[in-house]
Amino acid sequence: MTSAHPTSPDAAPGGAYIHNIGYRHYDGPRLGRAYARRSLFSQSLRGAFGLGRSAKSKVLPMLLFAVMCLPAAIMVAVTVVTKAGALPVGYSRYAVYLQVVIGLFLAAQAPQSVSRDLRFKSVPLYFSRPIERVDYVASKFAAMAAALFILTGVPLLILYIGALLAKLDFLDQTKGLGQGVVAVVLLSLLFAGVGLVVSAVTPRRGFGVAAVIAVLTIPYGAVSAVQGIAFIQGNESAVGWLGLFSPITLIDGVQSTFLGGSSSFPNGLAPTTGAGFVYLLVTLAVIVGCYGLLMRRYRKAGL
């Protein structure tokens, strides 16, 4: 039963009123889960660089992106002017040298990606429909990893173009670029997982920023100190294994063993080939483990 006019209720039996408020069925296309995943991924990726947000939100990520690219441009200029026979820094080593910039970017953007949804309790709205928990976690993980890949991959492209302009060997530079891309893909996945897991623990963005910085810097400082002590005491075999306990030294061990880079360990000691396989397995295990922890975290957050 409906009234003759949307604003003129008719009296129903018993004194109740029935209003016609003009609701109609939606007859348009229903885009489904795939569209929701793509939208969440693109929104999160854009948000990592401040796109679609206020001008103030763009300052830090764009500044860090410029800082990541500036050394590459300077190295290219030096190589071209001096006609050097090689780049000052190898492709797979570049991200390790600028780990501080990458850590700051992750600490600023990982909490922004997930903490606000937890703080304002909007996660259940995502899970209403059509998106599900696995879609949310996969989209956020992929977006953060993609943002880190852009941050670390563009400088490698600058190095590569500069090396070709300097007329360095094409095959050597292409091989180096490929090795560097593999290194930054692993770094992006590893750091994205660690940063999102730490950020998802607390809905407070400030706490998330501090926690991400602590997780990246404290283990690295401790590992570096213990490695130095082990080297001074002549226990060189322990130096390589100690790198398993810090995210950036994990990547350092993999790239120095398999990707043609040099090591930042004391005296440049790189892990043996056997230890390098352990580094790779631990890196992959941490990535998968972080994804599993995020799934578990959002099993509760989505209630």
C-alpha cells in the first residue's frame, strides 16, 4: 500500500501511516569483487603518494621520492662527465644504501593505509559486500608493495638510462638492471608485509609510525653491532648468519649472494651460497608469514 503523494501519508487501519519515500530498485551493472579489489588497490596506491588527498599529505612522500631519485641522477651525471667505465653503485645495492629513506616512507605510509580504517571502525563496511577479507588484505598488501617498488625501481631506471647515455656495455647494464629489479621486488614485498603487520596492531597512526621505525632500525642496529663484535673476535662464519635477524640485512644477504651485489657486512663478508639459500627462504617465509598474520588480524577486525 502506498500513498497518492510522497509527502502526503494515508491513514492505514489502526491509525498507522504509510509513506512513499520514493525508493527504487537499482537496475544498473553490478561490478562485483574484482572491481572492488581494483578500486581498493588503486585508492591505496594513490594514497601512498598523497594523490587524491590534501596538498599537505603529498609533501612527505613526494619529497622522499625525490630524495630516492636524486643520488641516482647525480651518479649518472658523474659517470657521463668523467666517462667512467662503471656506475659508482650497483643496481642491486642502491636500495640498501638508501634504506633510511625507504624506512621513512614505509613508516609514514603503512599506518596511513590501514590504521585509519581500524581507528574509525570502517573495516566491517568493506566486508559487508561484495569485498571479502582476503580481497582487503591482498589489495592493501599489493598496493603497499607497489608503492615501495615505484619508490625503489624508478631510481634504477634512471641509473640504467644514464649508463646507456654514458655508452656503458648494454648487456652488462641490462643484466644489472634485471638483478636490481629482483632485489627491489623482494625488498618491496618484505617491507610492505612487515610495515602493514606492525601498523595493523594499533589504530593510532602515531604509534604505528613509531613502531615501524623501531622494527626496522632496532634489529638492524643490533645485528650490525653483533656482527662487528663477531668479526673483531675472529668469528667470521657467524657474521653471515647473524644477518638473518633484520629485514634489510636479509635483502643484503640475498642480493650479495645471488644478484651480483657487494655486501654491507663487516669487511664485505657475504654469506656463502648455502647461507644465501637460507636467506632467500627466510625472506620468502617472512613475506608469507606477514600475509598470514594480516589475514588473522582482519578476521577479528571485520566482525
